[in-house]
Amino acid sequence: MDWVEVRGKSADIAIEAAMQELGASSREHIEVEVIQEPEKGFLGFGGQDAIVKVKLKPTGGRKRRRRRKGGDRGSDDRSQGRRKQDGNRGSREQAPKQTSGEGSRNKGNGGKKGGGGQDKSSAPKQSEKREEKPDVDIEDQAPVVEEFLSGLVSAFGLEGDVAVRVEDEVIIADVTGPQTEAMVGPRGSTIEAIHELSKTVLQRQTQSSARLRLDVAGYGERRRQALSIYANQLIDQLLEDGGEVTLEPMSAGDRKVIHDAAAERTGVQSYSEGQSPQRYVVLAKVGSDEEE
């Protein structure tokens, strides 16, 4: 069996992915070689993933089955034949029962097959009910976000304040307090989950979804500043060396920070590629051909 090379945030994650690819159920059945250990970067940037090579352990050959004598094989064939006949009789006896069941369902639907009439009549009613709900104004959506976040802080058992305001058709929610750092999570993973939950609650309760920007314990502002500094460092390198740089996958808010930083500089452009959640930003130098 050939080696399979897999990359992951940690060696364990990479090994688990390789086991799924190889169809191994236990680590006892595989051989592992760690090529590269993971390294953390600054605020999630500049790090590197773990790389491992995995293959299945060799297994012994299959044991040969002993052939039975002719008399035994004949008796087995006869017994199998009797079981097949019994099974065929059982299937024939069950068939009329299934037919009668279908008939009773048809009778219950007024003699129509499939009973599709009821489903078709009920579908328009449901759609009409959804259309009757008017769009909620963004000023009325903000209290829904504030109520959800306040309840979430209490559910975490933390002491913190929630302030929500509306600016330029965007709901801005700030969760402050020294204990609310626990709601950020490693590399902002928890705050991203809370952001998605807040949008889901807003959609379900108001049937509307305004743009939402969430910040917890000042993490969002610190991350925007770090991203802006990181983007300008990459742009300086591009203007000197040329070419292009592909960044790691980011959220929509983080990508906007990179695009804003590139828009303020001349001689460089930025664009996004890929599908969410693996969508990423590419920085590229422009104008070099015209200058030459």
C-alpha cells in the first residue's frame, strides 16, 4: 500500500483524515510518519499546518476454506433449496397484505392515488402565510440581537455588558467586560460561531437579515488592526518583488479589511477566490508591464 500524505491543523487531525481516506478503523492498523510539526503564527497568520504520511500495515493472507465432502455438500444444497422455497412462499404470502394496505390508503384519500391532492392544496397556504409577514425595520431588528447576546452572556455565567446600535444600515453589537474574553475562543473561533448564531436567530424571529458586525472584548478591533498591518507588510513585499500572494481562508469581515488596505495603496490589487468557508484573498502587483 502506498503512503498517503495529509495536511492538517494538528498531527492528530491529519492522521484522522488519512484514516478516513484509507478506510482504517483503528490506529493499530496504520503506520504514521510525521513530516512537519504544526507551528502557530501571529494572530493566526504566518503559521504552518502539520504534514503526516500514513499507510496501512500489511496483513496476512486469507485462510483457505476446507472443502466438505460430497455428501455434506449435497445435504447443504438440499437444505438451502428448502430455505429458498420457504422464503419464496413467505414473500408470496406477504404480497397481498401490502396491496390491501395501499388500497386502504387510497380509500382514505377519496379513491385518488397517492393522496397528492392534500399536499398540493396545503403548500400554497404555507407560502401565503410566509408572504404575509412584512419585513422588519432594521431599528426593530437590533433589540433582537441585544436580547440574544445578553442571554448568551448569562448562559456562559459571565459578567458583561451588551451594547447594540445601528450605523449605515449595519447592526453593530459590542460585548464588553473582563470576563467576556472566554467568548472569543482560539483564533476567534467562538466569536465566529456566536456571530453565525446571532444571524440565525435574527432571521428566524424577524424573517429579515440585516448586516451584523459583532465584537467581543475588543477582539474584533484588535484583529482588524493586526490584519491591516499584516496586509500592508505583504503589499510592501509585493511592490518590491512583484508577483502575487495568496492568503489563507478568511471570513467575509477579515477579507474586507484586506481589500480596504489594498484599496488605499497604489500599484496593487486584491480579489477573492474560492467558496465559503474556504474563500481567500489574493494580492497582486499591477502596473509593472505598463512601466516596462
